[in-house]
Amino acid sequence: MQFPIKVIVSSASFLGAHAGSLQDKPEVMPWEEWKQAFGWQTNDAADEARRKGIYEQNVAFITSENAKGNSYRLGVNKFSHLTEDEFVAGFTGKKIQDQGIPDMGELPTLATLADSVDWRTQGVVNPIKDQGQCGSCWAFSAAGTVESAYAITNGKLFSLAEQQLVDCSTEGGSQGCNGGWEDQAITHYATHGACAESGYKYTATDGTCVEGSCQTVFGPGAVTGRTCTALSDQGLASGLNMMPVSVAVRVDNTFQMYRSGIVDSRCHASTNHAVIAVAYDADSYTIRNSWGSDWGESGHIRMARNTASQSGGPFCLWQECPALPTMATETTV
């Protein structure tokens, strides 16, 4: 899958006014107010007219969905001037699974699960990051999962360089900003040291691999491979009893405009975005995204556990291998 990401908003720019809490902003607002609130501008009158039309269609969708009394709320955000197809092309990056689910071994489903788990409260999850307009979600999912796994097993939380994976990881056919495989990228750390983000900054573009000269926070061998959970609610929860889990989901217009609450969306197509499951309770999973803290619930989305979409899970959450790094040492909750 190719991601023609640079043509989407090339004639426009964001001024940075969109920073801050999304929850403080109205769920819908007129076009001119949205431009000011989210710092968007363009010098192209034709582009503005088109973006305004798309924005108004999205506002109509948000208003219609919110009137249904769902357990979640939608609202405008920094992506509300994009069509669903444009948004998916520019801000996701999970390659389509076209060769079946790889055989990685399966984590046993636990007979007894904790009532709830939230790894964010344990000091093993870094603040939300932002992949920008680059199809690198797979790199953020892989790096973030390994960050947490290493912190759980070794007691030190590092911020790993997603740019290392964008530039250097070709496992499974990953192609930087043109998309990749989060589960395959986890294995890159089995044969390469992990570069610190501080010395290998993220650029949201493809670059030259310099992992051979970067400052590493741990060497090859700390990650020994990866495994899958069972493709079920119990399977994913079992994985979360050990560590945050790299998961793939299907992003659509509802996901794009998500504001708050617990969403249940049927699995109706292939996955296209890689994220991280970091918590669950009796009702929902909390998913850590890579679109900045000014999206959703401070960068997260909650998905229903008691889902109407038993086949594949909400947004196809367990349609494909929910992946965990296998580490030199492991622990459980």
C-alpha cells in the first residue's frame, strides 16, 4: 500500500494554535472558528473552498452520530478538514496483511485475569507522541511496546527513536513513511541496538539509517523475538496482564473524529493503523495512539470489551496478531 501523504495539505499549514486540551473545545463550530482554533491557513482559495466543504460534511456526520445517544462523543479536531481516505493515507501506515497471520507462537490465555490493568500508572509508558504526516504508525507501535516491555523487565524507561525504525527497519517489507509491519519491527531490536530518541530525532520523513553510530540504550538480545495473544477479548486481556500490547485497528471516520467515551465499531475491513493497548477494565480497552495528545482523550481512545463485533473485535482490535516482545526476562501483574 502506498501513502501519497504530502499532497493532502501541501498548500496549507497549521500555525500551532491547536495545541492544548481538545476537551476544552466545542464538539462542532463554524469553519472560520475551526480555522482559528486549530491554526489552519492557506493562500489557495480553491483549496480552502474544498476543505470547507469537506469540513462541513464532517460536522454533519459528527452531529448526526452524537444525536444517537451513543456511549461515545465525536467532535472536530485538527483532522476535520480531511476526507476519511485522505486521513488514512496520510496519518496511519499499517500495511495490509495479505499473506495470512504469521506463525509467531501464541501466548497462553490466562485462566485468572486482573479485574483491571493500567500500565500508564506504573511508570512504564512514555507520554503520547505524534507521528505527524508520515505512515509510520507501525514504528511508533513497535517502539512504544518495546519501551514498556524493557521498563517492566529491567526497571528503566527509555524513549526509543522511532526514526531508527523508519530509516532502518525493513523486516517484513516495511517502507518507512510508506507503511510497515509493527510486529516485524519489534524483531529489529533482536539483532540491533535500540537508539535513544534524544540522539536520533524524529522527522516524519524517510531518512538515511544511522543506527550504527547512534547512542544506544540497550543492545541486541534484550528483545529476543515476539509472540501473539489469542485473537479474542480474553487473549488480549491476558497479554495486557504482562505488558502493553502492540495492536492493529481499522481507522474510519468515527475513529478520525473521536472525542471521548467508549466506542464499539464492527470490524468491517482490513486493519490500517498500528497502536498500543495500555489498559483495560470491565468495560473497555484503552488504546494509546500516535497522533499527539490533542486528539481523543489526551491521545487515547477507549474501545468496548463487551463488543457487538465479536469477530475481530471493535475496530478489528484482535483481527490480527496482538503482539508482545519476548524479553530476556518477563514479569506479570
